[in-house]
Amino acid sequence: MVAKDGSGDFFTVQEAVNAAVGGSKKTISILVRPGVYEEYVSMPESSPRIELVKQTGAEIRDNGFTQDVYVAPYKGDRVCAISYTFDDGLQEHYTLLFPKLEKYGFKGTFWIWGKCIENESAMQGKPRMSWAQIKEMSDKGQEISSHSWSHTNLKRVSLEEVKMEVEKNDSILYEKTGKIPRTFCYPFNAVNSDILKITSKNRVGTRTEQYPIGGDKSKSTPESLDKWVESLVNSGRWGVGNDTWNIAGI
């Protein structure tokens, strides 16, 4: 247990993490008592799975946070970026898509929900990437970021469960890649103002809306798509245009 007032086993979160290194391979939960902890918490590669359980009023402020993301120029020098994003950690993202991105020098954002990588029963019959493959992609500059821990609809659970979904997935992504997730994608695009406050903390942005641009059911036109993109640019929102395409045919 971590407590700033000395009533716990450790004064800082990092001390508790360091003490867990080299122990059991099972998930270790570290209870953090109320207080503001001004520290950057580093998870060593040799550490076991660590879950930070923060009581109400406990806050960890990462003073080592640096803004290492920049935005490319857009029409009229406005602040906007176009990115390629891919959900759910599917095996084909590694075997088919990743080689194509590497070939043409493109970078993408891969939204991972950790439970489907960890637990075969959560894979829903769809082959998923391994952590080794995800780490390889991360090392080569592809962004690995958070899609929650279990891909649950965040609007249907309590805010405490939302925090758990966010923090648990952030923790394992950092453990496996050595990089802190700086963006977030909402499962089922389910978000409200309370959820946004939790998911946007210490992040560059979160993906807040979707727009169908391909497939038989799409009613979008070049004009409607342009209007939607203009609205994103003018408001600074982050949206995704959904399309169905053949990865092997890129």
C-alpha cells in the first residue's frame, strides 16, 4: 500500500513498483491511498503485471510528461491531421497491413484492448496479434494505443469501472511496449462528458466520433464527407471515417 502520510508500506508509487520487480508472475495490485503523487512511474521490463488501484482522491501526476506528438499542416495552414487507425489487434494487422505500411513509409495507430491479447476466450473467434508482434510494430514507429481493457461499452458501466478499463490497459501497454499510450479510442464509440474527463487525462486526444464513408450501407457523398471534415477541422475534434477495403490489395 502507498500512502503519502506514512501510514502505508511505501511513500511513493515508484517504490512500490520497484519492490514488486522479480516477484510472482501473477498480477500484483498496488493500493494507492488518497493524495497527489508528483512522480513519473516507470514499469521495468522485468516487472510482473502490475495494477494500480487508486482510492478516491488519489492522483498520480506525471511531471515527466512531454508532448512528443506534432500535427502536420493542412489546407490553409490550419491545425489538422489525417491518420490511419485500426481497431482490435487483429492478426491480419501484423501479417498483411504492417508490411504494407512499412513498404510505403506510412505510420498507423493500432487500438489494442489487452484482454483479447491475454485471454484466448476473449478473442471472439478472431486471431489476434501477440505481444511480441505488437512490440515489434511499436519499435518500428507504429503507434500502439488504448481501446480499453475489455472492449466494454463505457456508458454502461460505473465511472470507477471506466477508470479501471483505462488504467489497466494503459498499464499493460506500457509494460509490453515501453511507451505510454497518448490517445484513446472508445469501444462502440460510446462516450459522454464524464467518460471524456477520465479518458482524456494526459493524452494528446481521444477519438470521439465516426462517419461511414464506404460499404453498401453508406450514404455519404464527396460533398457530405467534405462538410464533415471541415467541421472536424474547425472544432478541433477527432473523428474516423469508416471504410471497408482489401488490405492485400493496397
